[in-house]
Amino acid sequence: AKLGIASQSSTYTTPNGGTWVQLIKAIDGNRDGIWKENNKNSISLTDPDPSPCWWKLTFPTPCFIDKIEIYNRENSNFDNRIDGAEVYLGEKLVTTLKYEEGKNPYMVPDIHIVTTEVLIKKPQGKVQLAEVEIYGQTWRKMNSEWSSHSAHFVACLEFVSK
């Protein structure tokens, strides 16, 4: 099942005016972290300003999040940009990513939090993502109790650029 609305702080514009790195690239189902020119890559990238930079997925209803897998860019000496990225579920900081050469994906396991928002934020520098996969279940309120709704993979349905 796909669910949620993606947004990010800005979209990087290449020196020749291209915007091949829209937020949709982080949720297009393509984990390829190799940079390619002319809109053939699958990498989302923000401008560095204004800081902090961020990428966000907002769910229309609360979701029980089990784990997140973040796929990083894999070439051109820019893969270290993931260092220091903070992963939030709602207002709760769940981890700060530390760059490790050759590591992909960055796993955020055993989360078990109900939220309506996943935020990946860099206090300074660009947010650069090849793919973000969020696993969990959607929830709905029935008879004053939380009941599982049948989705096991939470990704994106709509794309909104801020």
C-alpha cells in the first residue's frame, strides 16, 4: 500500500538550470544511488539554503512505524552528505545517521512508534536521498480501540513540493 504526502525544504537546481533531483526521486521505488545526468538519476537533493534542510513524509492517518531504510547516494565523493542527518518520527528524534563508506542502506530498525510524520533533517548542508522506504502499518480507530489496517509497506501516494 502507498500512503502519504512528501515534501522537502527546497529542490536543488543544477548550474544549467535543471531540477532533476525532485523529492519524488526519494520515493520512486528506485534504490539506485549512482548520480546520472539529464533526469536519469534517482536522487532527491535539496539546496543547502535555507538551513535546516529537510525531506518529509506526512501520513493522512496515524501509522505504526516498524523500520525505515534510507538509501544513500553512492558515487562522486558526495555520499558523505548523509552524515549528521537526523531522523524524526513526529517530534521524536529516533537517530542521527553517521556516514560509513560503502554502507547502504542505513537502517533504522525496531522503531515501533505511532506517528503521522517522518522527517529527515540536516541542521547544515543538503539532504540527499536515493530512496526512503518506510515499513509499518496504517491504523484506524474503531470502537475506541486501535485496529490494524492491512498495509505493511508505507511509501508515497502524492508529491507536494514546498
